[in-house]
Amino acid sequence: MKRLLMLVAVLVAVSLAAPSWAAIDFFGTAKVKPTYYKNFDFDDGATDKIIVNEGGLAKGEHVRAELRLGWKASGEKWSVKMIAEADVIMQKDTADRSYYTGAEKGYNANTGGEFGIERVEMLYKFMPQLELQTGWDIRALDIKSGGLLYGDDHPFLGFRGQLAENTSYELLYIPIQNMTAITTAPDAFYESDEMNDWRVYSLKVSQKMGGFTLAPFYAYSDNDNREAQINYYGAEVTGKAGIFKPSCEIVFADGEFDNGADISSWAFFAGAEMEVSKAFNPYVAVRYTQGDDDATDDDVEGWVGITDIGRFTPLMGMDGGILSEDIGQSYGATLYSYAPERAVGGNGYGGISNGGSGNNPGQIVAALGAKGDLSAMVDKLSYKTQVFFIWYDETDNLTNVKDPGTDVDDYAGTTFDLQLKYALDKNFNIDYIFGVFVPGDGIEDQFGDDVAMTNCLSFNWSY
């Protein structure tokens, strides 16, 4: 008996000295997406070019798999969350991981074929006003409105907190590119520790006022890789008034290149959703990004955000809608973005993968859409549908191939998307997206008159 008591005493002493236990949750998602792309160049007579999506490089018919396994450990003041992911175009090589000695096989990039830490978030709350945050997880400045400036899962280090009952803030340092010299051999590409760097510093303050939130924000983009420094100033407003859910934002860019060229541009978004019924919630929205009217002068006026994240915004966003796919080869909007930031080259100062050009034509988009739950008619069925009417803001830097020497028409075209989702249970659903981009005279002047199309069926598990 004495020995038993001694053992219990020792175990209690050890447990008191050991680190505190943490609550650990495991979770995951699995998505398999049979997909078909066609005519993203608007020319049915030409062979379709490769298209970038999350699984790598694809075109035509393919099946993409996004597989995630996550875990989160947390205590009273801290948490650590990690999500491992494999995102691949399904084929033997990616399933067997059979060509990873080299970086690529043909045009199939060595991307996403093995589990890696896709997202990580580490937090420690010193006090309500001061919480340390770091990792690489979703952070955004304006994803609740138009997504014109920034939203991505880039690495970050920063703080956030609750300054008062209705006032909060977030301060971030975002090293998007931070390549230092990795060789001792003489090499012009690596001769500077900063020539490939791109760092962003941001501050956002959110103030609740009744049913609305006003959130001014600022970001400084120190883009050594593009030899440009840009100040972004803006604000977004979100909220609800009765059955209406309005949102808007405005952002200004002011900066310069090392060669003396001035950067001055702006972008705007406004929209509202109306909660008419469970089955019908229509919305209307306008999205504007300034275009450049002369690629040869020193005034760079084409809007380029840090990361246009229109794909995941509440009103106009659709994960798989045709405008948010990679149409960089023609219209100029690449994966996730809506703005035609790659339509013209030169004077780049940001954008996804730092590929946006300040000479781009900009855009004016008028959007109409609706979403709802159709369970009253078909159990567990929901939908979202939308139409975008798209104009170029400026066309002076675009080339008319159809009628050389004349101006490109400013109407780019019309997109239509329909998404249907059927939730069989809380852990499994199926959704389908059909999208078309019908070229207007502006696209026809440059590329062709054939309709671009996407079809995506998605089988989704979550647990």
C-alpha cells in the first residue's frame, strides 16, 4: 500500500512539473474535380494553350485533386494550426510521385505532388490588445468587399488586437519574396541580396458603427524585384441595413520606379445584396480599376494590387467562376484575380506572382447575380449565378489584330456563371460550375470571336 501511495505521489509530482496538456483537433478536406477548359484564347481554330490552376499546368479535360490534412493544438492563450496539402492534376506520375528527381517532366511542373505545409498559423495572446501572429495563412485587407488590393496565404509576422469594444486592428509584415544569395560563385543574378525581394507592410483598423464596419487600411509595397515602391491607401465599408447588405471600398496607389517613372492609380468597388427570401438573394455590384493610356510615357496609371483576390469575395466571388480562372493569355486576368493586369507587359509593380503590368487597360465591370437555398423545391440543393458585363477602361495600349491601325473597342465581353451545390450530408457534397466568357468587340479585335468555357464537377469531403 505504501508503495502504491509513493507511486501515486511521484506521478502527481511529475504531472505538475510537465507541460500543460493541449487540446488537439484533427480535420481535413478532400476534393476531386473533373474539369474541362476550352478556348481561353477565344480562338477555336488554334490549339488551346496551357492554363495554370492550383494543381499545376493543365488544359482541356483533366481531373484535379486537392487533399488536405490539418491539426490544431491550443491552450488558454496560444494555438498552433497546420494544414498539409497535396494539390495535383491526377495522373500516374503525380499519384506515384515517380519523377521527383528532376523539377519537371515535359510541361508538367513539379508542383504539389507531395504533402507539404500549405498553411500554418501560430498565435499567442499577451492581452486582448496584443496578439502575436505568424505563419502563412489567409490574411487580407479587403476580401470582405471587392478584393482589389490584397488577400493571400503569403508568410506573415505581425500583431492584432481589440483596442476597444468596437475597435480592432491588424499590423502585418509580409515577406512575399525574400531571396538572399545562395551561391558563392560569381553570378549577376545573385549579386544583390535585395534584387529579388518583395516585402509588404500593412495596417488595418476596423471600427464598428451600428450595423456597419468602417475599415481604413494602408500598405507599403517595397518591391525591389520590380524596382518599385508603392503606397496604397484605402478603406472598405461592410454591414447590413434591414434586408440590404451593402459593401464598398476605394483604394489609391501612389509610388515610383527607381528609374523615375511615377505610379498613380486607383480602384473602386460597390455592391449590395438583398435578402428577399431563403431561395432568392439578388445582388448588384460595380468594380473599377484604372487603366493606363500611354505605355511610352513616365506616368504609370494601370491598377495593380498586391494580390487581386476577387475570386473569394462575398458578392462577385465564385471559386471556379470563369473570370477567376487563368485567362492571362488573352483578357489578362490570371488565377484568382478579376482585373486584366497581365493584358499588356512592362512597368510591373505587383499582382499575383509579381506579374501585373502598370500598362494594363483596367476594367469596368457591372455585375448582376443571385444565390439561394432551393430545399423547398429540391431538398439540400443551393445555387449561385451571376452575369458580368466587362469594359476596358483604356484601350490605347492594346493592339487591334482584326483591323490593324484602328482602336480596340472598349467592350471586352460578357461572362455567365452558374453554380449548383447538392449537400448529401454534413460531410459530403457535390457542386457543379458552368461558366462562359462571350467575347465582345474588344476581345474580338485582339484575339477571336469564339466563346471561352469552363465546366467543373467537384466531389467534396470534409471532416
